[in-house]
Amino acid sequence: MSTAIQQVGNYLETFTEFAKSAADQKLPWLRKLREDAFARFCETGFPTTHDEDWRFTNVSPIARTQFVFGKQQKAFSNNDLTPWTITGAAAQLVFIDGRFAPPLSNSANLPGVQIRSLKDQIASKPTDLEAHLGKYANIQRDAFCALNTAFLEDGAFVHVRRATVLEQPVHLLFVSIESETPTMSHPRNLVVFEDESQGTVIEEYVSMGKGAALSNSVTELIVGENATVSHYMIEREHRDAFNVSTLRIQQARSANVASHSLLLGGGLVRNNVHPVLAGAGGECLINGLFVGDGRQHLDNYMYVEHAKPHCSSRQFYNGILDGHAHGVFHGRIIVHKDAQKTDAKQTNRNLLLSDDAQIDTKPQLEIYADDVKCTHGATIGQIEENALFYLQSRGIDEISARRLLLLAFAGECLDRMKPGLARDHAERLIRKHLVSFAHHRSRTPAAGKKERSWEEVG
């Protein structure tokens, strides 16, 4: 038996049992959605480094691990969640190992807004989901997306009606629990903003305790005409965790969407962001920061499709890597033939704090229209020694000087976020996380060896 067949076979029994126990057997469209997705996963198996979209990331540690669904063995209180609570959020939905936890959640009754678990929505009003659920996430080209869809059961459902303005963010908190056996969860989120609505959604992934855990999430974000939406993906799990997340954005005419990613934890992390500007005049900002050390592997894959004319997109990703950490930025912009007057820009900047840290960066443009403006580029470097010396010459100690320079580099990401609770939350996390990096002791270059500086690589 080949390794690939064995890896897929590990999920066959789990899927068979899951399909039998699913509470929504009377929904043919949902049953077919799951079955088609699992068939596709069986056909492709897990991606390998021979696949171009995964050439820098080896997922064999995920493929060869036999995961089971987590079983909550203890009760949790709101006090247990204090480190991850965002005070002042419009609502907070909490999921333990992928399952909704009503006692820990606060889904306030907001005018024009529906916030509840996806499982509850399937059980009560599935017809409200059929038009969108599974219509945008691509199970054909992404095996992890297919696997998520096969086990689609729970997650968040957020529906903001026409012209409704969410003053404060909705917080979706996904918690993985320590277990003696490797556990998995496949959160599925459906977020719909109707025409002329506004709001912010924060997706956050954290851990309680250690142990191998896989979180494989998919979020379908549908944004109507003239709507303005910000989405935050924050990942800060422990170093034994595997996290694969996919954000699929569907934008209508003149919609304005900002996607902010913050990767601080996890052992092997893959962050997929796939916006489709499907209406004329749309704008999309894809902004991110990834910070890794030890042997973390943080992979960011951006796939931006310009399908209609007069749209603009901006990608800005900064990476800070220490120890033996490995970062990846693969930014791909597709400009379809009907997307005339496209304006797209892509920039990736990386700061390496050790000689063993590694970054693979691949900006990529595919243009099928003839009246566009597209640019891309990437830079790789170390902390500027002249800047460090200057700060120290002004009486600032080395640790404080490094902290200032790292915060300034990370601050580029923060500057692109709108002021408010979500940005304040992200800033607190970044500042706290970078304290350890500020203590990184500078390495003196060998005699005659020129110190690396910023250099253009794309």
C-alpha cells in the first residue's frame, strides 16, 4: 500500500462514522457537498513539495499523523478565557476543539445582525445557508479545503444585513485543548455582509496546554456592494500545533475589504488568503505580519484574482524570523482579461535575526489584460547596525534599541489597520511577542565578512 493511499485511508473510517452521526441527514445539498469534498480529497491526497503552491512547505508531519476529534473532558469557565477575551467586543463566540461552547460565548442581540454557531443555523434555518455555503471555497485545487468541507459541521455564522454598521468587532475564538492523542478540528465559518454594511470580524486561534493538534479552518467571506469590511486572522497557538487556515473573499461592486493576518505561534502554519474582486471598483488590502523563532514554519500564500475592471489591491507582508525559523511568502496576482484598469501592488519585507533563519519569497504576476498597473517586490535583510549604533550612541541600551527597531518594522503592519479595538488588540500582542526578540544578542560578523543589508530579490 502506497504512503498516499494509507494517509487518505486514515480518514476513511473517521469520515464514514462522521457521515452517519451528522444531525442533518435530511439536507441532500449538504450531504452531497461533504461527499464530493471527501471524494476529491481521496483523489488528490495531501499536497507535496512537488505541487507548485506547496513547494516551500512540507506537510508530511500532518499527513502521517493519525488525528482524532477532540473530546472535551473538563468544563471551562469564563475565567479560563480571560487571557484571550477582548473587552468591548460586540460579540464573542467560543469554540473548544472546533465545537461551539454556548456558556463561554456572548452573542448579543444586535439590530440587523445575526451571530450564532453554524451548527445551530444548519439545524434551524439551513435555507439561509444554501446560497453561499460551499459556493466559493475551492475544493478542487486545495486538499485541505476539501478535507474541511468533508467534515463541515460547526463554526461561526455571521450575517450583517443591508446598511447595518457594526460599531465594535465580532470575536471568534477557537481554542485547542491539551490531549494525550493528536486531535483535529475543521472549523467552518460563513460571514455575509450585505450591501452598504460595515464591520470587523476577528478570527483568533489559541491553545490551552500542549500536544499535537491540527486546526484546519475555512472562512467564506461574502461582501456586498459598497460594503466595508475588515477581517483579522490571529494565530498564536503552541509550538506543537498545526494550523492551516483559508480565507476566501468574494467582493461585489465597489466593496472595500481589508484582510489582516498576524502569525505568532504554531509549529507548522499555512495562511491562505484568496480574494476575488468580482465587481467593478472594488478595493482589497491584504496586510500581514509573521514572527517566528525556534523551528517554526510560517507559510503565507496569497492568491488575488482581479475579475472586473477598475479594481485595486495592495499586499503588504512583513516577516521577522529568528533561530532556525522558516518563513514563506508566495503572493500571486491574477488579472483576468476583463479586468482592465487594474491597479495591483505587492510587497514583502523580511528581517532575519539569525544566520540560520530562512525565508522563501515568491512574488508572482499573471496578467491577461492590456491596460493595467501592477508591481511586485521583496526585500531580505538584518537589523541595520548603523541604526542600532545610532540609538545606543544616544544613551539607549542595546535591548531597548533592538526593541524600538523591531517595533518600528512591525509597526508598518499596524499603521495599515483602522484605529479601534481590533488594532489595539493586535498591537498588544505584537508588543508582548517582540520583547523576547529584543533580547536577541547580536552576532559579531567574522573578520572581513561584510554585514548583510537590505537587498532586492524580486
